[in-house]
Amino acid sequence: MEGLGLKLSVVVSSHDRPLRLRWLLNALEEQTLDRGAWEVVVAHDSSDSQTEELLRAHPLATAGVLRHLTFEPGPGPAAKRNAAWRLARAETIVFTDDDCRPPADWLANALAAVERHPGAIVQGTTRVDPDELAVRHHAPHARSQEVTPPTAFAQTCNIAYPRALLEQAGGFDEALPLAAGEDTDLAIRAQSLGAQLVAAPEVLTYHAVEAVTLPARLRETWRWQHLAYIVRRHPQLREQMPLRLFWKPSHAYLIPALAGLGLARRHPLLAALLVLPWALVARPSYGSGPRGLARAASELPARMAVDVAETAAMVRGSVRHRTPML
């Protein structure tokens, strides 16, 4: 494969997810698009030996389709993605994540979409992995991702860029140490150079579901403080935010809800009126039956803890990056 027929380079940033990464590579191995038309470049900083062994021994590697870069633990996804796309050889870079698992026609659909829209950023659809829906339905703190394109956030789980556009934009901003809006920042800068962001709903991939504990969920919210950096740099994102200030709708109702909890003993009716708007926005949906409503109510305290942690992260980011965001 000398590059004459090479059309797409799939770029993946990975960190300590050898099993998920294997599933992604296995899904890529089953793609219907001719092997001569695409390649895979993985950049990882995993501390385990399994990831390195996988990347060396996987059938895509032995076939010459998969190459990889190894970093010492520490660099964020921006640095790894930049290194990977610069090593890539195709004129179109397709980004995905190590916790995604695309169906067999993903790359064929992606190639058709980018050929229909030369020079554009092409965003596909992301849905919860159907094989893991049970985890999402039964684990109270499960997380996944769903994207219906086009979105202003331009998530890298399923998006294609012309290589020339990445070079012109300078790639991802490596000042961001964690995965927290670096994909959105790149898309906005690329569009400011004249590129269009277009939707390709048929370019579908599936996103894993991760069941985490509440303490782990609370710890991971701290990375979102860096969203304030992105909003400061691109204030037009406030158009997507409730009241141009809040990251999520539930955050807008959180302070009155906390005040209501403080009044619960002395003024229970007033407390309920203050808490109710937040509860209606924040509650999970398990159906309208008695069991579903009871389960949703039982999870509200944890939901409030997450909202408090996220809002604290927003406050920290607001101070650090000198722009208000809650």
C-alpha cells in the first residue's frame, strides 16, 4: 500500500483501554471498504503492557494497515491526536475514540460522504452501543455518548477533517491537558478558516457504555473546568448555553434547589417549590410507571451531588480562565 489508493486515515487516541481498543480494531477489521483505501494510526500512553502488545500483534498491524505511536503516560488526547494525524498518510483524517465500535459500513459511508463534501468537516452519528444498552438501563451512573449531527461541539468520536484543513488550523490545542472541549475548539477554528461543518447521519458508529461508581463520577467532573477556556476563546458557544451562562439546564435550577433543601424543615411547601424545577430537569427517565418513577426519585440525591460537583468545577474554571460559567 504505497498511498495511491489511500483515501482515509482513521486516527485514535487511547489511554488504558486495551479491551475497548481491541473491540474497535476488530470492528475496523470487518469494514467493507477495501483495505487499500484506508489505514489506522493509534497514539497511546497506556501504562499497561496489553495495549502495546495488542497494537503490535493485531491482524491489522500484521497486514500493514495499523501503525501506532507510544507515549509516556501523561499527554492529553490533543497531543496524541496531533501526533497521529501528522503521521497519517491519507488526505482525509477520520477521528474516532477507543471506546467506539463502528458497524461494517462505517468507512465506506464516510468515504462517500467526504467525497460529496470536498473540503468540509463531515460529522457522523453516534449512538449507544446496542450490545450495552442493558448496562445503561441498570447502572445508575452509566455514561455514554449520543450525537445527532451536526453539533457545535464537533465531537471526535465520529468526525472527518481534510488533512489540509488540520494543517492550516494547526491541529488540536495542546494547552488543554484533558479531554474537555479540544474537539470543539478545533472545529470552531477550522470553520473560521472557511470550512463548513456538514452532517452525514448515515456515517454511524456506536459508543460504549461505562458503569462507574458515584465517587468516580464526582472525581471525573473536575476536568470539565477547562470548558471555561473554550467558552472564553469562543464566546459564540454561549448561544448553546442556558441563559448564556450555564453548562447544563439542571445547573440553572441548582442554586434555588439547594436553597429549598435548606428551608425544608421550616417551610416544606416553599422548599418543594424550589426543588421541583431542578428535579424535573435532572431526573433520569425510566418510564411513567410507578416503578420507573420510584427509581428516578431514588437517584435524585446522586444527581444533585453530580450537579454540585460539576458546578464547582465550572466555578474553578471561571476563576482560572477569567470567564463566567456555571
